[in-house]
Amino acid sequence: MKQCDGHLVRARARRVGAYVMEADADEPEPRVIDVVAGEALATRSVPFGDVGTLFTGDGIECVWVRKLDEEIDPDWFQADATDVIVVIHGHLKVGFESERDDDRVVGPGSLLVLPAGVRCRAYRWPLDAPDAAIFVATYPAGR
């Protein structure tokens, strides 16, 4: 990660126009971060999407996730605490392992509360959509 005195600096990341920003911890201030443009404190690529860290502190973590052209994760995701997910671009299909829960397609502006222990997987919908699905997830830090 580059030192950048609180200014946004363009950094390379797979398939994402990513930004890196380091804050001066002694002087916290309100910030606006352009999630759709790929701004973040740090970014990383994982096999099933790209992730940008937006905030970590006060016991929570907030990230954006961008899904475009990835394979569908064959494993089920399960959190030990509630996740709050807001789709901001494209559509996300959330499939649930339990037959009692119907799969859902979540679009821009919709919020999904994912209870602890619910097993699911999420991916861009439709799979051949030309644009990425981008969502913001907030959950307890340290996961």
C-alpha cells in the first residue's frame, strides 16, 4: 500500500479501477468514497470477486464486492454474525442452501439482511450481464 497523505492514488488491481487511501489516524474526518469507481482504503482479488475495504473500526468492517466474469463459488458462505448487504450496481442473485429459503435477485438500492448461520452463495445476475454486480457489505470486524 502506498503512503498518500489522505489523497486518492490510483493503484493496479485485477479488473478494478482501484484506489488506495491511507488516513491520518490522529485526525479522523468525514469521507466520501466512490464505490462504483472502485475507491477503497485497500483492495484485494479473491477467486470469486474483487473486494475493497471501505472502513474498519469501532468493531465493524465495511467492504465493497465487485463480481464480473467469476465462476460461481461451489462452496456455501456462512457467517457467524449478521451481514448487511446493499446492492449499488447491477443485480446479485443470492442462492440459499436451505430449501425453506427461496433464491433472491437483489437489485440496486435493495438491502439484504443475511442472518448468522444462513448458508448461501451470491453471484452476478444474469451471469452474462455486461456490467458487474457491486454491493456493499457490513459485518463485525475480525472475520
